[in-house]
Amino acid sequence: MSLILNILVSAVAVLVTGRLLRGVTIDGFGTAVVVAIVLGLVNAVLGPVLVALTLPINVLTLGLFTFVIIGGLVMLTAALVPGFRVASFWWALGFAFVLAVINSAFHAVARV
């Protein structure tokens, strides 16, 4: 039950973030749920692998290359999920940042 509530709260955060940023388009709540699931899976599976593979450049940039990885993962999610469109890499990076803030606030309120 906690997993379903977590996904729904994340989907609402995705939907709100999509409404706030004009470079990001989300067709509806169903698409937001799919985006929340796919983005969570992509971050859980590919995120650590990419961070490990790019460790030398991450060390050289003092961790700033992680933002490039995050933006790329959002772009990958946009390519995988129909109805979720991101205008550019910079919008993907902004989406990830705003989503993290909104998702944290929503999860704090919902205590998930």
C-alpha cells in the first residue's frame, strides 16, 4: 500500500512540475503516473551505473557532472513515455530540480 501511495504522490509532483514549466508537456494524470514509475526505475537502475562509469569526470567536476546524468535520465524517460515531452536538455535539468523540490515537499506532507 505504501508503494502505491508513494507512486501517486510522485505522480502528482510530476504533474505539478509539468504545469509549472512551459518546456515540459504532460498529457494527463495517467501519463504522470507512468512518468513517475519509469523515472523511478530509470533512476534506480541506470543512475548508479552511470555515476560509477563517469566517476573520474565526476571527481574532476566536483560532482557537477551528476546534473548532466540526471538531465539525460529525464530525456531518456521522455523518449520512453508517450505523452511526456521535454523541449531541451536544460528543461529536463530544470524539471529534475523542480520535481525534486516538489516531491520532497509532497512526501513530507504525506509522510510516505
